[in-house]
Amino acid sequence: MSDSPDVVISPSKAAARIRAAAVDAFASAGYGGTTTRDIAARLDMSPAAMYPHYRSKEELLFAISYEGHTEALKVVESADRPGEEPAVRLRELVSTFASWQAGHHSLARVVQYELTALTPEHYRTVVALRRSTTRVVREVVNAGVQSGDFTIPDAEGVTLALMSLCVDVCRWFPAGNYTNPEDIGKLYGDLALRMVGAS
């Protein structure tokens, strides 16, 4: 199977319905606890009817993972404001990313926590997207360090901490008083600035 998104992410409505049903199933029972029969049952179709679209459960997970990580990367890239001060850039970027993780928590939970079920080739493809997303955040952190706006001892460590903070939202959201993705975004944007010593 090609790693091209045109091949992986089928534009057909049927394939989209299968991916959506699989996301719900994987998010609820985990990849290992879900069968293709379970996914097909959610759509009132037979497992054989899924085969023309996705030949295996792993291939379906790869399509979901590729789509989810591609969308996350686009969200982060779009949120960055290179012409602004580093603190403004970081707050907006982290706020938007955390809010997206909350608003798409089922999809995010699957693509973030089921990676080890992918084949080595598919895993490498998805990890490359994850690294691209991290790179956007690292560039903003570096800009803040270079300008003197951020006072941190380790840019790499802080970048990883910021990414972990955002990614982990999908694991617990919603919970307690936090049921609005926008509230998560505001909170996490402010926390990010505290982590880098900016106001």
C-alpha cells in the first residue's frame, strides 16, 4: 500500500464512514479489543464489505493515524504566527493544539495511543508526521530563547513537555469542570507561557 495520502485517505463516503466507525470502536475498546466484525456491525455491513476499502484492521488504523496526524500538523502550522513575538506565537500554538486534542479526543486518543499496532513501515510514516509537528513547536521555543523572552535551561526538554501536555488531553477529556475545548485551550496556552518564564 502506498504512503501517499491520496491512496491512504480514500475520498469515498463509504471509506469515511468505515474510518469514523473504527475511531469510535478503537477509542472505546482499544485496537486490540476491536475486530473488523465489531466495526462492520456499527455500520450494519458484513466484514467482507469493508475489504474493498481496507484489507486489514491494521491498514484501517494506518489510514486513521495518517489522517489524524496530518490534520494535527496542519492545525499547528496554521496556528503559528511567525511575525508575532515568541510569547504570542507559543500561546496561540499551544492553545490551538490543546483545544484540537480536546475537540477531537476520540480520534486523537486512537492516533496517539495505538501507534505500536502499526507495521514498522507505517509506524515510520506516522512518526515522521509527529516529528514535523514537534518541529513547529521547537522552532517557536528556539525563537523565544534566542530573543531572550523565554528563560529555560533546555529547549528540547521544554518542547517535549509542551507536546506531552497537549497530546495527553485526549486521554482524559472531558472530565470534571472541563468539558469545553476552548477552556482547555486558554488554560494550556497560559500554562505554556509559565513553563517558559514568559508573561
